[in-house]
Amino acid sequence: MIKKKHILDWLNKSAEVLEEKKSYLTKLDTAIGDADHGNNMNRGFKKVLEQLPTNEKKDIGAILKGVAMSLISTVGGASGPLYGTMFLQAGNSVSGKEELTAEDLKKMLQAGVDGIVMRGKAKIGDKTMIDALEPAVKAYSSAVSAGDELTTALQKAVDAAEKGVEDTIPLIARKGRASYLGERSKGHQDPGATSSYYLLKALRDSVQ
């Protein structure tokens, strides 16, 4: 069972890892984007932590919706609306809940990914965060349906996301700023897929 404290810990861990990987994410984004992904994500999650004391007494759905508002208001570029939509839809799917089952988390993760797809119209192979997130949610869902423990299912999600990130390297970008480069976007790892992977890893660590 995932309790509210796990969700709060996840947000804290996400902020930590995004600060730690800020330069690396910016370096990835310098090759194929606006060179600001690391700084944007770091700033966004700093804002999330700032707002957390106001939100932490609320239910899990409301906490996640609060995260969405913080990200939409502070993260520049496409990442703000996309991550904001992800957290907003995830929050809507678990409205009023004080704890989550493995099935609830499945619903929450799926809603988040569906939100990004609805907003950004990306699909697998477009060299975006979807390349990490969609396989991760599929792996998690299959594991839960097969009766795996929550921590095992989350580990499978993280492994699938990591592979998804690696799989973006040879792709030609079809969405976002990177798509302007055409063939030249080949050979570079997608920064959005990478930051998505970090968020899933932070979730796994918090639940463990």
C-alpha cells in the first residue's frame, strides 16, 4: 500500500535528483533543444517543495494537482504544460484518496501518460518522454496483473523506462524543438525521456 508519506517522499526525492542531474539534463538539451531542460525542471520542483507545506495535509489527488499547478506556473518550454498535465490527470484519477493500492497506482500512472499524449500528441518512436513513460506503465501494469509485489512491479517499470531512454538515442525526433534538427537529432538521448526516468526511479525508491 502506498501512503501519503510515500508520495511526499517521492516529490522530495524527485526534487533532489533533478537538482543533482540539472547540468546533465541541460547538456542533453543543449544538443537537441533549448539548453534549459535541467534548469527548468530544477526550478519547477523547487517550487513544488516550496508549496508542499500548504498541500501536504490534503489527499493524494489534491497533492498531485498542487504539483501540477506549481510546474505549469514555473517550468518553461514544453515541459511545464506536459509535466503539469501529467500530474493533473494523475491527481484527478486518485481524487480523495489517502492511500493507494497497486491498482490505484496503475490507474494514476496511466492517467498521467494519457494526459501527456492528449497534450503533446506524441507516440512511441517520436523521441520524447513517451518513449520512457509508455513502456514503463505497460511493464508496471503487466506485472501487477501477473500478481507481482508492488516493489517488483515498480522495478520493472524503472527498467522499461531506462531501456526506453536508451532507445531514444538512434531516433530522429518528430516532436518539439528537437524535430527541427531532422537527421541531426539522431545519436542524442532525449532529455524529457531522461527526466521522466528519474521521476519513476524516485517513486520506486520512495515506495521501497
